[in-house]
Amino acid sequence: DLFAGASKPPATGLIAVAQIGLFHDEAPHPAGNRVQRWYRRGRNFLVKYSQAAINAVLDRRNQPNEYVFYLADPLQGAELKWNGEKGTVRGGSVAFTLAGDSCITFPNGANPVGSFTVHSADLLALCPNAGAYDVPRSHNLWAAGRYGIIRRKNRKNSVGLTVFATARHSW
């Protein structure tokens, strides 16, 4: 029984109110001289957008698991240090960094976007919407039709279509 340990099943429906981050309309948190940072939480991840000055450094200490950062601008690369190893990340790239201590330096400045799991408790605490998913929600599941496609009618009798991958189909 899915809810055997609970006194009642969690609420169904909306997982959470939309979590919109309009970073250009918000002050960075925490404010810094060399790096400005903005955070927003998703259900099981958080996003950190940064504006890093020339030669700015982003450190992660005791990172519990891997994280990823994206450098959109091809002219904004980075130097990555992890576990005694050094590497260069070209601009226009995505880099995955393993758990533990890491240090990222931006020789030309950069606007990196990082993605972390919610297990990064120190970063989660900086998200203005950190508690957005505190109330558990679940959704009713329907049996998947052929190829993982579900057809169902909504309240107004219009047909909705949801596509997802299922374990029994290989793509």
C-alpha cells in the first residue's frame, strides 16, 4: 500500500505554485563584490545564476554530490579545479563537477548557470522559495496506452495528451 505509513494520502493536484525567478528584477542574494548570485528552487533541484567579474572565483566545499554548470557565451570560459586536478572549460559548454571540493575561476568574467540537487542544503537555504515544496503532493496515475501515450478528457471534455516514457517500452 502506497500510503500505509501515512494517516491520509497527500493532497493531489498542483505540485506547487509556479516558481518564477525574474533575476533582473531582484537584488542578488547574498550580494557580493566579485560575484552576484541569484537562486531558485525546483522540486528536486535548484538553479544558481551568477554574474562573475574578471578572475572571480566560485568555490564549493563539501559538495554532497555532482553538479553542473553552463557557460552560454563562447568567450566566457572557466578554469576548474577538483580533487587536485585542473581543467579548462570552454565557453559555450556544459561541465559536470563531482562531489567534494571544487573551485571555478573565470579569467574573462562569465555568467554561469549552475544546477544542483536539493541535497546542497547551504544553497537551498539561499533560495527565496526554499519552502515551496514543503507540502507533499501526488498525482493520480493512469495506465499508459501503447507507446506511453495517455489520452484523457479534462473537465470541459476536451482531450488532453500526455507523453512519457515507460519501463516496458524501449525507445
